Amino acid sequence: MANKVFDVVNAGAESCLILTCEHAGAGIPAEYHNLGLSAAELNRHIARDKGAREVTLGLAEKLGCRAVLGVYSRLLIDLNRRINEDELIVAESDRTPIPGNAGMTEADRQKRIELFYRPYYQALAGQIAAVRQTGRQPVIFSIHSFTPQLKGGKYRPWQAGILYHNPTRLAAHLYRELSAAKDKVIGENVPYDLRQYNTGAAVICGEEQGLDYALIEIRDDEFDNMAQGAADWTERLAGAFEGYFKDIKF
């Protein structure tokens, strides 16, 4: 199923795992005139999470699980924030001004929430409800990527991080399994510490509904060769999830 705001794949899957990918796309509706940005700017990390869509789709296919993916750019509205956060719609990202977001009125803000934000979370709620109707508890896993270095920031040495607000079984399992490979540097709550932010789809749809959950951030230079990087991370995560589902009964 697809619409202008989100894509859902494997909507009828038997697995209790639900993948979310809030920053899967860099699209901007025509009426917003690319928010005043060039095509080159919309191809940067400020507009979308490079590789996240590809890994989400690969993992959904490999594990036969549901996935909900955002279509529009985080610069239009950030699906991985709460409605009341200042960073829901930003006037600047990584020192790049976003002209189309400057001087936004409250009416404009509410329009974007109603048209682009709420439908995404309604789609996630629908998938969670569908899994619960089977008598099982859903498991939420959000897939993101990050730039190796923000402008003026320090280099980020991790190939990936597993994030959580409060410790979860899934986060602990994935951190342990991914770290065991030794060929990648895996961190906890890096490059952002979700314990401090308490935001995002994984927390809103996972923790706050009493579900097991985790979020992964993969450094986006892992996808400089997109096909190779997406295949590699799909396999790594699929292997880690196989162990998780063997150990836990739902």
C-alpha cells in the first residue's frame, strides 16, 4: 500500500516485527517549491537518511515483516519528533538555512502536521493494531542513518549505534549481536543519546505502548556503495533478529 505520505510493505505479514523508517525519502510536495533548496541540498543528509530506506526494504523482505516508511523529507516535517518540539520543522539544518521554513505561521505548521505527520503515525498505529489482533505483542525497530561529521562537529567513529530511551531487551540483544562481529565499531546511544531526548517513533510507538523496541543509526558512508552497504546491513540485522526470535516467545 502506498500514498503520498508513507509507504507500507508486507501489511499482512505474520511476523510481529514492525520496521519504521521516518527519514526514508527526500520528497517535497510541489506547492512547497523544494523549500527553496537546490537538488544538491536535497540529496544531502539534511533531507533524508541515506541507505535507511534500502535497509528497511531489504530487511522487511528478508524477515517477512511489516514496514512503514516516510516519503517526504524531514525538512518538510520531521516524523521522528514530537508535535510540540521545535525541531519538528527547522529553519536551519547543519548550518544550512531552509528558506521555505523561515517565518512559518502557526497555521502553516498545523497544516503540515495534519497532512504529513498524523497520517504516518496513523499508519503505524494501524499496523500495531493489526499485529495485536493476532494475539501477539508487536516489536518496533526504527532504522536511521547519520553523517560521519556535522559542520563544525567532531568525527563520529562508530559504524552504527543502537539507541533506546529506557533499556530494552531488543536493544541489548542487537548491541550484543552486532558488536560480536568485531569488524564494525558499534556504540550504544550514539551518535545521539536517546535517553536525553525521549522522542521519535521508536519511543512513541514502542516504549509508550509497552512494547519492546530499538532504533539503529548507521553511519551513512557505509552506503557510499549503496548496493553493497544495504546488502551488508540487511544481512547483519537479519542474522541478529533470527537469534532474537529464537530466544523470545511471543
